[in-house]
Amino acid sequence: MTKADIVNEISRSTGLEKAAVLATVEKFMEVVKDSMINGNNVYLRGFGSFIIKTRKEKTARNISRNITIKIPEHKIPAFKPSKAFLDEVK
């Protein structure tokens, strides 16, 4: 499902204009992204959590050059679904 599909489905089921729904969806994604950039997790009860995970420093190999490199510690965004959400998917 794409963002356009989501907008169409919400617009169809609520009767709101697609432009208004699109603006709302865009703003939601912007707020989540900005919050995570600022180091805050986003919790949506019954749906899941957008969290920031920290990956530890590790060594890796560049096979083409046959050298080892160090990958520094870094943060990645992640989504953790709620238990209710997981149970419905199963």
C-alpha cells in the first residue's frame, strides 16, 4: 500500500477531501520525523512505537579491497508494533 492508497482509503471512508487528507498524512509523517531527529521516540497506543535504536561500533570487511574497516556507533530509526497489532497480524 502506498501513501496515495492510504489517502484514497481515508478519503473514501471519512468523506473528507483528498487534499485535506493528504495534508494531514504529510504533517503526521513530518511530526514523527522531526521528533525522531530531535531524539524523541513516538508512541501510538494500540499501534506501535517509532523508536531510535543505537547500533554499536563494529568491524567489517571490504571484500573488493581485502581490508577491514570500522563502522562507528550510529543510530537508526525503527518501528516496534504493539502486542495487539502483532496479534491481529498473526
